[in-house]
Amino acid sequence: MNNMTYFDELREITKKIPESIVDFNIPRDRTSPPTQASSNFITNKEQGDWAEDLIFRAINATSKNCVAVRYGKSDDLVAGEEGFDEFYRTFQDELDTIGKRPDLLIFRKTDFDTSLGYDLSKINHSSITDYVKKAIAGLEIRSSAFLIDKYENEMQNRTRDHLEAALKIKDRIINEFSHLLDHPGKKAYLELLKSLNRDTIYAISFRRPSWNSTEKLQELTLLFKDLKDHISKSHKRDYLSITPKVEDIKVVYKWAETFNIPHYYFQVFFDKSYGISFKNILALLTDPEKEGKHYEISKDIKNQNKTTIKINTRNTNQVAYKVLEPEHNSVRREMGRGRLLFYVTFKGGTAYLDIDNLRILLGIGENEF
């Protein structure tokens, strides 16, 4: 009989995660508060707040037996405003104490405390610990400024076009230039070309030659340059992803240790939404065979160059099959010393939940949601 708790299962998985990705044996790095916010940062924050509100409203409008409650630590203050440094310090203290609060908690309606209402985000964690432990799920909501259907369609077409172009160049080189490659110093290129097909193109890489002694060799050199360009472009990631930050892994794990409640990541696009369990994210990190196709780990330039796990949405659960876009407005915000920031806010929109997929992801029965 298996008496392992949810957190016990997580702990067993973490033992198999390479320390080069996340070392659970050393304390997390406590970060210093940023000194000033940018317009782009605030727009991204507004977009994230909208995505959270979208899922919050969708669950509460759709579910018969569950309630979504705001829980994640948040504040309208941004770096550079009075009071932000104190907010940031207390946030760091809480990360060390209970871990990172998920944005939303899901309660059964029978456990919902109407006196506390739908927003726990500003209530001290110590006064709601027992209540939080009644939740059946914690949701971390991420946002992405893409229409995933259009992106995937265009990227798959792009990959197909570069693949076709590479194969045409391969055939031309073999048909017209084989005699130039049939020499000891060049024969390796001929063998490489013969091995190139639709299945192997994703694993092929080579150093481009620079032959210039005859016009034909110069022409061949340019063909190899074009071939390398097309192969390189066909290698590029053609999927959108759910994007947990590596630095958050330890603090999400800490929250799971504190409350023993299943945790999930939702990624909201402007036309659909996808989800994956934190448990499955950790399991992916133990399986290097899936790196490249199911996920990749890279520094995200759009996210302050932080190391991010990018999980292919095709291997996750679609939790909203349709999203109606929100209204958006420009806002002027005056900071210290007369510095002005202009950013975009988002309001409204609707997410249509895929109830069956959502239930499967959360592991709850047909009549429980």
C-alpha cells in the first residue's frame, strides 16, 4: 500500500534532478529589490494580472462545486515607488518561510470560507495556514502575448519550407558537384549529404567549407552556406511553451513542502490556455532524453535573462479551448523626480474552459468540479 503524500512524491523526483539544473541541497539565492521599473516591465505585470483574473473569473463562472480564490502575493507598487523596498523585503521573508504562494487556490465550495472571501493575497500567511491546507490545488498563472494557433501554423510552415529548401540543395549538390567532393579531403561532405533526410536533418550540423580556388568550388561553397542556413532555421524551436523559471523551482517546492497541496502551472495565450502539473515539470527535468522535443532550458532575454524551462504546450493539457481578447488601454504613471512611464492595461476578455481536460489535469472526478 502506497502511503506517500504529494510532497513525498515530489521529494523522490527531486533526488533524480541533476544538480546542474537545480541543487536542492543549497539554500536559494535571496535577491535584492530592483531599483526602477520600466514601461515594458509594468505592461508585462499588467498582462500577468489580467491572465490571473481571466482564469479566476472562468473557474468561478463555470464550476458548480469549486471556488477560485486569489492568493499570490501582489501589490500595485513597482520599483522606484515609496514602500516598494519594504514590500519586496517581506516578500523575500515569506519565500524563505512558506515558499512562493501560487496565484490562485482552488477550494471545494463546502470548504470555502465566505468571511475571508475571494482574496487572500494581502492576509498574513500565519493567520490562514489551516484554511489554505484545505485547498485542492494551487495555480501559478503565466501569460504570453501570442495567438498560439497563428504562431504554430506559421512556424510549422516555416520549418517545412526550410526543410524542403535544404533537401533541394542537397539533391543539386549531389547531382551537379559529386565529382568535386570525390576526393579524400572533401569526401566527408558527400557522406554527410547522403545521410541527410527528413528524419536526420534535426541532428545534422557541419562546418561550412570555404573553397575558392575555382569558380565551381566557389559556387559549391555558396550552396553549402545556403544549406547550412536552411538546416539551422529548421532546427529552431517551432512551439510555444509553458515557462517556469528555474529560480522559482525551489520556492514552489518549499510551498508544496509547507502545505502538501498539488501545484499547477497555467500558460494563458490570447486565444487559448494550457496547463501542466509541477510534479510533471520536475519529472521532465529528470529525463534528458526529452530535452529538445518536450522541453528546453535557456536564458530568457525577455525575462531579465533568467534561466527558464520552456515546456512544449503540445505535451501539456489544453485547459481553455478559446479565449476572447481583453480591452487594452494606455496609462500614464508619474514616478519620482518627474519620470513618466507609459504602459498598457488589460480588462475583460473571457476564457472558455475545457472542463474534461481541466478535471484530468487536476485529478478530480466528473462531479467534483
